[in-house]
Amino acid sequence: MVHPDVNVVELVLQDRMHFEARNARGATSSLDAAPPGGEGIALTPMEYLLAGLGGCTAMDVINILRKKRLAVTDYRLEVEGVRAQFHPNVYTDITIRHIVTGLNIPEEAVQRSIELSEEKYCSAYAMLRQAARISTSFEVCSTESVAAGT
């Protein structure tokens, strides 16, 4: 039996550089290398690091905003990683941009939700901030202004 604090992911080669990853619950995802080594049909392993970081903080933030009973109608993140010039080409700088849309969403609530994620809840953020500079910004868009513009 696997310890509850242990994650296990199996990777199986599909073709060329294309792998399928599967967790213990049976969920799957594909990984591939960018051309010319791979076909670029899935995220690369380094892109998955950015997606993992973004997903970790996004799940925290949306959960906190929902607990505050805020009317979020759309939420997206843009995560950009700048890689070192030489091998192993690690991320040196990562930028996360949260874009929250909804009705009467206070900027302070979004800012505090992000802070809680970064300082307390997001394990991916806690781990990666030891390896790269991470900066965060956010934007709050009102559904009122979107409706008024139509």
C-alpha cells in the first residue's frame, strides 16, 4: 500500500518522445518533446512544471474566493517561465498573472486569496520559489463593464 502522502505516477512510452502519464487513480495525461525531438502534441515536462504551479495556486485562489461567496464568472492564469541559457536550462524567473472576472469582485479579496495561496497553501509555489524568482500580478474584470460594452 502506498503511503497517503506519496504520489506515484507511471510514464509509458507511446511513440518517439510521446509518453502517457498515469496516476494511481487512473487519470492520464500526455507529455511530448517539442519538435524536432518530438511532435509537440502535448505539454513538455518543463511546461508541466508551469501548469502544476499554476494549477496549484489557481485551485487555492478559486476555493478561497468561493468561500468568500464572490460571484466569479471566469478565472484564468497566465504562467510564463524564463529558462537559463545553459543546460540544464532551469527556470530562473516565473511570472504568474491571475485574471478574475465577476460581479463586484473586490481587488483586496483577490490579492488576499493569492497571498494565502503563496504563503500558506500552494506546495508547488513553496517548492519552486526556492529555485526561481516568482512574481505575481492580478487583474479584476467586471462583468458589468463587459455587459455595458455590448
